[in-house]
Amino acid sequence: MKTLPSVDVVIIGGGWTGLLMAKELGSRTALSVVVLERGGPRKTNDYGDDMDELDYTIRFRMMQDVSQETVTLRHDSSRRALPLRQHGSFLPGSGVGGAGEHWSGVCPRYLPDCFELLTHSIEKYGSKRLPEDHAIQDWGVTYEELEPHYTRVDLLLGISGKAGNIRGKQIEGGNIFEGWRSAEYPTPPTKIPYFSSMFAEAAKSLGYHPYPVPAATTSRAYTNPDGVSRSGCTYCGYCETFGCMIGAKSQPTNTLLPVIEKRKNVSIRTGAWVRRIVHDASENKGKASGVIYFDANGQEVFQPAGLVFLSSWTLNNTHLLLLSGIGEAYDPTTGKGALGRNLTHQVNFSAATAFLERPLNRFMGSGASGIMLSDLDGDLFDHSKLPFLRGGTLSARSARSLPIGEWGVVPESVKATWGPEWKKAALHYYDRTGRIGFSGEHLAYRDNYMDLDPVYKDHFGDPLLRLTLDWRENERKMADYVITKAIELAREMGAKDVTPFSGLQSYDATRYQSSHVQGGAIMGSSPERSVVNPYLQHWQLSNLFVLGASSFPQNAAANPTPTILALTYRTADAIVDRYLKNPAPLA
Amino acid sequence: MRRREFLTQSAASIGGVLIYSRQVFRLSAQANQSIRIPLRFFSQAEALIIAAASSRIFPSDETSPGAREAGVAVYIDRQLAGPWGRDRYRYTQVPFEENAPAEFGYQGKATPQQIYRQGLKDLKGFHRLGPREQDQKLKQIEATLFFSLLRQNTIEGMFCDPMHGGNIDMMGWQLIGFPGPRMSNYEDVDTHFGEAFRPKPASLRQVTRGKVRPSEDLE
């Protein structure tokens, strides 16, 4: 094994969080920073010719190579887990920029009460109302503390939208249910395509409060506080699973990389696959000493470092901590150990598929342009007579309107799945079909967790990460409830035929839901029930920080990226302002 | 080395002679001419069977073309010969579980190449049957993994970018009014409400004026 000269900071993973930390530390300090990215290099303007649905959406060109490493899944701990042999319910990215390159750019904040979910729910409903096997926790950080960092994220990405609550003043046309914001969005809302505008009208007439989806597919040319300029969106429709051809969708490579490339103290090594975080409790108590990785030529390398950031895709964070033997693995039978607990996904589905009279021209749009409503989110509606807690948003967006994926969606009255009758119906409905999507909250449960698989290995011979995951009654009943609301909305839009979502059965690894998976290395105020403190600093190794959605105690319905970035900013501040002066536990 | 095999494709669907107008396709006078396309995976007999079967899944009729005209068999041939056909993109460590529940996805051992070769054995002489017999034969195998792959690959071959061998002349896109990778819809996205807006399609190579290489040619 080759040992390299020591650096001040090593960052594992070059996605949103890793590159934001590299930009902050690289710009605000003179520390030497090395980013280790296991995928390939990417540049700001790499996406001029990627608009190919087959290679990018169907064959997953931008995603993690599952032939080398995947995860296994079982629905409960009495069963044998099977590997996810191809991508399905979520899509981890790979290469510089990570999943932040191929996202849709939907950018809502979390509702304030999400951060104190346990306290709030018990205060309002009493502990008996919570599911018996829940593992809900407070985050150890409040919305009030996070708001300034959310605002920095808005400015960094140039998020397009309409505020509904500026310092407590409600504003019509925005999301009047959102937590208070210190400022209006930096760019105005995106243009709204036909189907979404029909949804807005229907929602208003049914008494809801629709608003434009907050979008990182920026509505007009924008220059952020770092001086990085991006052009406005042209609504080509190639967002999700693609990099943006003109850079209108904020991505790590077009938002963070231009700053990082100017910093001589920051370097990015691609093809560097980290296998272990090295720590020796006996000699170097409470510290990580560096990382071991395989470089692009297959050479094993030890990179010593003073400060280690683990910022790979959310599940890979937990996997690397387990492989490195850092922290006590969670045991659901005893409740002991924090590493791997509180695995959550997001309750995402097309709640109602509407078949309309007129053509929708739905090839036009962006991953985030559209309309959503929050009237059924969080605790914003009365749950006293409902058989579930929490909720989510309904939306009409123009994402994923490409022909291979969308062909063949027909009303349930059409029974044929191939042949002349099927072709005729599918041709008629191809551009008359719209989806009302639901993004709902997934609570944490004691028996949804991660550990190492005893059977299946990755291509290095290390055990795969094993997910033990299934839905519970709370999610199933929430789904049934919102489906009825989505059907009403579709009817109000004039749909003659509506196909409702079939409901949540057992967790389906083949249906794409979202890439919003959380937990495993969660934050909190107690080392017994969390892996990192509220500054994302490891409780046992004070020079190790674990960034990203692995820190979320549970899912919070909305899309996670703004919250992930806000927490990263907060950690960067704590390191620059406090930790570098006194390298000790921050909490 | 295997003998070179070819599929004969009607030239009417190669030379840019399809005209899209009010959802009616007119074939030009060159319809009787044909060209020979070299095959990468199938034998000629296999390609004829796949062309026939895919065109029962996505048939042509008096108003519009289908899988045969769009070159779906050529598309599938190239996919099977490429990394996807060899399972380059799938986790293939043992143990396999052939009878896993559907929500875990395909857990078996066979690659797409092997699934097609096995499935084709049950369709010997299929291309010489009449349409009704062909449909009966396909109904018998409807529940097989081979058929579900063939159905999915037929849709892909109808609507993929033409650089992959299918969707010849962008006829699949013209059928549904999809313009391909159109660089800007800025002026149009919030207009044309309720009316079909159908800009002339362009392929990725036309739009980028470049030689974009599809994944099946890379690995």
C-alpha cells in the first residue's frame, strides 16, 4: 500500500455536500483539501449531447454501477435479503457532482415542525397516537437555526419560486403554509406548462392553495454571490436522469466547481474508491487518521488527513462506517447501537393518472416547473379523525415526459397490453395523460434499518449493505387518503378517465419512487440514539463529519436537497468559526 | 467467427421519405426497394422472427407504421450484442433466486442474450405464420420473461433516438408528436394551451451536429 503525504482535509465523495464543503473550506481557509470521488471526472459544460432517453434514463448512464456494488433488501428481519440487481426504486449517482447532476431540481424547504417531530407529535396527540413501533426523533436543530442557511442555499442555487411567508407575513400565490423566510426567492417562478396550469385552476376551485414549485431549474439568467453565472431554463424537458445541457439546472459542476477550480488548495481525485476510514482507538483516541482507497489504476493508497468528511451518497455513508467499524451497529432486538438505524424512504407515487380531452404538449417543461400544494402536508390539516399522522404535497410537474417511459399508459378500460387495440389507445392518450404526484412523509420505525449483508459481496469482496425496509399502516392509510383527494382534483381538471394509484403494499424495489433515502448515520442530541451531533460531527471521532441525508432522523415529505445543503453550510460555519480554533467536540 | 447475417429492410423507411401529415403516413414510390442491414447478434432467421413478433406487438396499419417499419429488430439486435445484452449493467453475483417475488425485480441468472436465444427456440417458423396464428402463439408466451423483454424492447425500438437503430426516420416520434431533443421550448411552453403543438422532430445527431456514440457501440 502506498502512503501519500498528509493533507489537512480529505472529503469522501464529490457530490453536493462534498463539493460544497470543499468550496467553503477552500475559499475561507488555507487548508489543503482533497476530494476523493470514485466515479469519473465531469466539467461544467459536459452535457451538450446527452439528451438520449435510452442511454440516460433507461440504461442509467449517470448512475452508480450496480454491477460492482448494490444493496440488498428484505421486508423484515425474518427473511433472507436479495440484492437489487438493477436500479429501481432510487437512483444513486456517480462521478463528480454525484446525484446532484441528474436530479430534477425541486427545492422546497421542510416544514418547521419536521425538525421537532417527536416533541410536536406528543404535545399535540399524546404518545399513544404514535405508531407503536416508531423510532421518530427530533433532529437537534430547529428551523429557526437553519433558516439563514436555507437562505444561503436559495442564493447559491438561484432558486426560482414565489414566497408565501416572509417573516410571518402571508403572501397570496406563494406557499402560505411554509416556514417563515427571511427573503423572497432570488429568481421568479418558472413558466408553467398547460397540465400544471390546469392543476392550479382545479386546486383553487376546490379550495386549496396551489403555488409554483420552487425550482433549481432557474427561470432566468442568474449570477450567485460567488459570481457564478448560469443561463435561464429553456424547458427542453431533459432534466431528471440528465445533466442540463445549458446549465440552467443548478448542479454541483456548474454551481460549485467553477469556484473550486480557482482554488489552488483544493484538488479532486477521480476514480478514487474509498474502502475504509482509518482510526486507531488505542493510539489516536477519538480521531480518524485518514482513509484507504483504491485509485483509478487499482493501486491501494493510504491518504492521511487531519479532518475527514464522509459525504458520499446517503446509503454509502452508512456502508463505509459499517465497513470501517466506526460506531456500534444498531441491533433492533435490543435497541442498542446507533449506526444503521432510522432508515426511511419517501412515500412517493403518482396518486392519480388523468386522461384528458385535449393534447398537453407535455414534451415541454422542466423537472421542477409546475404547481404543488401543501394543504395536505405535515400537520397542516386536521388528523384527529384520520387513521394516520402527517401527510405530503400533491403536485403536477412536467418531469419525465419522454416517450419510451411514457408510451402505453392507457385507461383501465383498455385491457390489451400489446397489439392493434393497445396501439390505437396508446396513440390517442399519449399526449393526453397527466400525473398528479404525491410526496409524503415516511416515519421512522424500529425495524427499518441497515446492516451488512451476510451473503452478497461487492466487487472488492466486502459485504453489501443490507436494507430491512417496509411500509407500515401509517403510510398505507396516508396513501389511501391522498389518492381520493387526487382523484377529485383530476375530475375537477376535466379528466374523463382517472387511474388511481393501486395503494402501498410491500416495498417495491422495481418502482422508481424517488432518490430520497434517509438515515443510517442520524443526527441527534444523544450519542446513544444518534451517530453524529447536530453539527454532523461523529460522536466518537471528533475529526470525522458525516454529511448528507444519512443524518436525517426521518424523512420529511419534501425533497431533501435544500435541507442537506443548509446543514452542510451550518457545519462549515462551525468548523471555520470554532473547530479550527479548538479541534474538539462541538456539542 | 460467425457468418455475416443481414436483415432486409424496406428502403421506404430508411431514406427520409415518410411524410407526416395529419397523422397519416404516406409511403413513397420507393417502397418496393430494400437495403440489407448487417446483424450483430441474431441470425437472419432469428431477425425475421423478431421483426414479425415485434410487429404484432406494435403493428402497422392503414394509418400509421409500426415496429417493422421503424426497424425495431435492428434496434434489438444491437442492444443484445452490446453491454446490455451481456448484462454489463446488472449485479450478477451468486446466489441467484429464480423465483423471487416481483417487487425484487428479475433475480435470475440468464442474460438478455440467453433469454432471447431460449425464447426464440419456441418461435421457430413464426415469421411464416399468418397474423392470427402469430397472435395466438404470442398469447401462449405472454407471461414469460422473454415476452416481457420483447415487449419492452419493442417500445424502446419504436421511440429511441435513431442512432440506436430503431425509430427510423423518427417515425415513432412523429406518431406521438414528440420532437426529440428540442433545444428550446422557451417561447412555447406556456402557450398553445389545449392545441397540439408539433414542431418538426430532429434527432440528437442533427441537433448537436456531432457524432454522438450510443452505449451499444462503446463497450
